[in-house]
Amino acid sequence: MASIFQGVGAATSLSSSTSIETKKFHFCSRRSPSERKACFVVVRSGGVMVDGGLNRIGGRAEQLVTNAVAAKADTPAAATASKPGHELLLFEALREGLEEEMERDARVCVMGEDVGHYGGSYKVTRGLAQKYGDLRVLDTPIAENSFTGMGIGAAMMGLRPIIEGMNMGFLLLAFNQISNNCGMLHYTSGGQFKIPVVIRGPGGVGRQLGAEHSQRLESYFQSIPGIQMVACSTPYNAKGLMKAAIRSDNPVILFEHVLLYNLKERIPDEEYVLNLEEAEMVRPGEHVTILTYSRMRYHVMQAAKTLVNKGYDPEVIDIRSLKPFDLYTIGNSIKKTHRVLIVEECMRTGGIGASLTAAITENFHDYLDAPIVCLSSQDVPTPYAGTLEEWTVVQPPQIVAAVEQLCR
Amino acid sequence: MALAHRSSGLLKPLSTASSSSFLHRRPYSTDDTTTITVETSVPFTGHNCETPSRSVDTNPKELMTFFTDMALMRRMEIAADSLYKSKLIRGFCHLYDGQEAVSIGMEAAITKKDCIITAYRDHCLFLGRGGTLLESFAELMGRTAGCSNGKGGSMHFYKKEACFFGGHGIVGAQVPLGCGLAFAQKYRKEGHVTFTMYGDGAANQGQLFEALNMAALWDLPAILVCENNHYGMGTAEWRAAKSPAYYKRGDYVPGLKVDGMDAFAVKQACKFAKEHVLKNGPIILEMDTYRYHGHSMSDPGSTYRTRDEISGVRQERDPIERIRKLILAHDLATEKELKDIEKQARKEVDEAIAKAKESPMPDEPELFTNVYRKGFGVESFGADRKELRTTLP
């Protein structure tokens, strides 16, 4: 696998595209430039050149997930149209997952600000209100605390609401409902009530959105007992996690990222559901385990290219499940590489990285050859100025430097 | 027999004789065909709506049931008081005595498919919804026989089959939940309603008005019931609210002010509200009631109000006394029979407490149960990480 990646790294003389399915790369390289452009998957993140990740390897939940297109694409010189799967953007993948679940179960409903007629501020729910009606795709007033509470009350009665926060930061207003009612009701009622809600929304540092609209709430919610948290990063896992979250009987908080909504990927036509608690092996390697999630995955993969050129072999894992951590995948990786680098977008203090560091130290201390390095955002409110904002989050050169330091 | 020793000049001549010879003379508690019309103590006051009539129809069976149930509730709360003082109940214990009429009247007007959700003063509402004394006391004492397996406590009584949704510790947070219950009822089009209860203290929470706005916007079948006992812990209502007319606070939402110490007024108002809400959207009911105990067991209840006030209300407006007078006036039972009912209630409560004391405390594995739900098919580890694998379907 590492050799294929070398191939990818070497051949990226193309402008701004890298394939997600590396096996396809072989066929595509034989074609004319125009066709080649059509068959490659463009994965951009606001002008920054990024890599796509490999599909998850590992057979643990093979029976759940239909393997992505890579396995089937063995027909040489196939035309673009007959390739299995279909291409779409991340927000469309979310919508597809949502629509499939709403079709499948009449109890699934959506509520949030501007999800109905407006179609969602990031277009995730576009067209759904026209299809399912105003009650099932409910436009709420700006009252996060109460409509989150309403969603939880409806869930107690057997519905399966999906509550959208227009920006994750707004859900701070609903913290009481999420912590006390959402997380705890199953426990305090002795198991009588289940709360199958999905709370989703975009968070993370965007493009100069300002301090209050660039918050990372995963660190605030991670202590709440009774909830699960997942973060999606590619269209493939966005759709799979959305469906899994809706089908789950537990309250799940699905963290999306403002800058990742326009990622394009080819996903399977068949229905698939991903495992909520499993991490994704993005790039297997030997020298160091890099744990990351959401947007930082792309910074890591970009750094990985540089690292590979310098001769390192990083293993990149997108942890996806922020609560609980997939210590199985992470542990096996650490047993192999003995070095861990965590790259996250949360703040340094009390972030996901801090908890992950503690969890790894507790469980896998014997396997570590070096202290865990955790690269997180600075403990500052996100500034508006572009340059300052760039310095708030972790950038690829920092990741490269950290790996070099770690692997000395 | 014992009866003769107890009789004194205070008792009416009728009851000095042995009670058995009188049983066949009196339509005691089994007759639900005779209609008795009762007038509520005060007329209803309406805001943006018509008031229901002051005359409420009832029957002997209902009257006797009211008395029996309220006596049981009162007894349970007083027993909880002494259990708390003997440190068998810990933490917070908010008692409902004085307010029983709200629960009883409401239950008489609705079915078990209509939902009730309230805050932490939930023991009697739980009983009214069909909860047993054993479940209540066991939960209060933290035993496994409790309604929440001992893991909820005084503030977290729930009964899903009877559509009783608790039991919430954070003041006001149950109101959006209640509107959510009403939303689900509207979604399912089943024709049931939700009674969302809160106190005069919670009436100043912002989420209440947010939820009210949404309920009115979408015509949700939510009835917001403000149990106004005039004190938000130690703060009197006029010190906390610019406008203590809570039934008017809904502005565009109609409201009704009800004497909450009169079970029949409550019954009439709830019946009226249920019909109203299924057609017109939410309504606010303000129950003018009173609690004899302090806010909770750690509050003596006399630092912010006078003992004269408490005893005054007890003498003039006590809900059980009102029913007692009605029963005696309509000659449905003798004083002795009513006292027997109260004794029976005491006995039941004592038995339940004894049984609850025998119930064990939860074991350590219980600590980790019911944190997550398992087995819906997409997990391989189990969310709480205490098990390695769960089976996938």
C-alpha cells in the first residue's frame, strides 16, 4: 500500500486533484488528459491542495459496510459513466443519508432553523420540506434551548428527531437540554425512555467567520454521560455516519465542519451504514501513528505527502468516533508504531486530544517509545484576521516538524 | 366495642352506633350513577378565552375516590417527611402536601394516554398516574424496587406506560420537553394532549416563552399548567415576577385561573382545556395552590412566610377537608368511615415503607447499566466500553 501512495505523491504534477480510489489511478493514467480530469476526484478545501484518504481497511465490520468502489473497479478502460457509484459533495451525501432514513422510517423528522423552506443554511436539507411537509421538516424560531428540548421530548414519545444547530456554537444555548435531558434521561428513568435524537451541525474554524462562529464544541460535550459523538470528514463517512446515527437508539452528536461541505467523492450506489464507534484507517504506515479527525485529516494528509517524500511512513487514522474512542484500532496501531501524534482542531485545554492522550497513556503506556505529542489549536478565541486565524489552527508544516521531532 | 370508647359528645348521634348497621343505608363509594352537582369555590377567571361553568358534575364514587386518593397522597408525603428526618431519604425531597387537588382533579379529567410532565415535585403526580407506593418509597430510599431502579431519586420519577414523563431537576427545562411531547402527539394525530406543569418560580424562565411561542405557532396540543404556590423557594411571587398573573403571561395564548385547592375546579378546568387545546392550540392554566411544607426538606418554610398564613390556608382551603365536608354534607359516609379511610391509608403507607426498606440497594454493575442502549446493530464494542462485543443483527 505504501508503494501506491508513493505513486500518488510522485504523479501529482496535476493541478489540484488526487484520487481517492488509488486502484483507479492505474487505469486513469493511461487516458487522455481530458478524460483523466473527469475520472479523478477533486478534493479541495478552499484553495488548499489536499489529499483524499483511502477507504477503510480492516475486516471487522465488513458485513455491515458494502466495500467502497475500489474493490469493484476492475474493468479496464471503463468509461466514466459506467463506473459504479455516484459522485457527490459532502452536503449532498448528508442529505442522501437523511433522505434515505426519512423514507425508511416515518418517525424520522428534522427540526432546526431554516431547514425547511430555506433548505438549510448549508443546503443539507434542501428539497426535503417540499417532499415531506412542514411538520416533518420543521422550521423553528431562533430558540435553540427550547427546540432542542422539544426534540428530546418528541424522542421520549417515540419519534426520531434530527436537531440541526445552524452552527454548532449556537448549541451552547441548548447545553442544559443536551446534558441533562438528552444524556441522562435513559439513566435516571431506569431505562424507561430512550432518546434517539441526532444533534448535528457545522462547527470548527472556517474562513474568517469570527470567534463566536468558529467554535469547537466537541470538547465541551465530551464529558456528558449518555451521548455519543462522531465527526464526519468525507462524503462516504458522512452519509454512513448520518444513517448510523439516525438508526441508533442513543443520542448522537454528529459534528460536521463548515469547510468540508464541498468535498466531492464517489460513493457507492448501494445502501451502507457505517459503524459509529469505529475509526477509519486512512493510510497505513510503520513509523508513527497520527490520530486526527474532521478537517485536520486533510492537513495531516497533506503533511503526509511531505513526510513520505522525506522518507517517513506515517500511519494516519481518522478517529471519527469522538466518544467513545475506538481504542481497538488506535491500540493496534500504537502497538505497531510506538509513537503517537494527535492532530486536532480543538483547543489545547480540555480538548479531544487531551482526553485521547489520557486514554492512550492509561491503556497503552507500555507500547510507547516517546511521549504523546498533541497538536491542537491555540487557546484563544478565533481571530478574524486571516493570518491570525491560520496560526490558530494546526498547519501541515507544524505536523511535519512534529513527526520529525517524534521520530528522531 | 372500641368505637364506644372513642365516641364523645363531638360526634354526631348517627355515628355512635356500630357502623355496620349503617352500611346498607348509605350509597358508599360504589355508586357512580347518581349525579351530584358541585359548585366550585370561586368562579374561573379567563384571559382571552371563555370560562367554563362553575357547576361540576360528579358522583359519589368519584367523591369517595378523591378522598381516598388524596388521603393516600397526603399520608405518603408526611411519611416521606419523617423518612427524610431519619436520614433514609437523602438529597432533595420536595413535598406536595397541600397541592394534592391539582393531581387528583387533573387525573379525573384525562386518560392515561394523555401525557403529564412536571418538575421535581412529582411524588403525588406519579401516584396519580398509577405509580405504586412501593415504587415511590423504594425510589426515594434509593432501592432497586424503585420506579427508576433507585438511580433517579426524588426528582426523577417516571412511568412510561402511564405517559408520566417525570421528574426533572432543572427548573423550566421540562417545558420544552412537554412541548416536544405535544409535538409528537400532533405528529401522530392521536388526539391526546400533554399537560406541562411548572411552578411560579419556573414561570420566569425564558425557555417557557420560547416553547409557548412554538406551541402556539404550530397549534400543538400542549396545556401549560402553572402550579402557583406563591413561593419560588424563598422568594414570594411578587418579588420575582413583575406580573404574577401567570395565566395572562401568554399574551396571545388564552389562560384560565383556577382555584387549585378545589379538586372539582381543577377537574373542570382540565376538561375544558383538553377540549380547547385539541381545536385551538395551547392554553395556560394557573392553579392557585399552596404547599404546607417548605420548598424542600431542607427549607423550614417559615422564614419567608408566617405560620399563621400556613395554618390559615390549612383551615380554610385544605383540599381534603373540602372533600370531607362535601361527603358529609351529601351523607355519603360517616366521619368515622372517613377516619377509617385515613387510617387505611396510613396502614398502606407503613406497609409500603416496610416493604421498600427490605428492597436492596443497587449493586455495582447497576452503575453502568442504562447509560446507553445496546444492540441496535451498528456497534461492535458497546458504547460504554465495559463490554467487548455486542451481537450484530
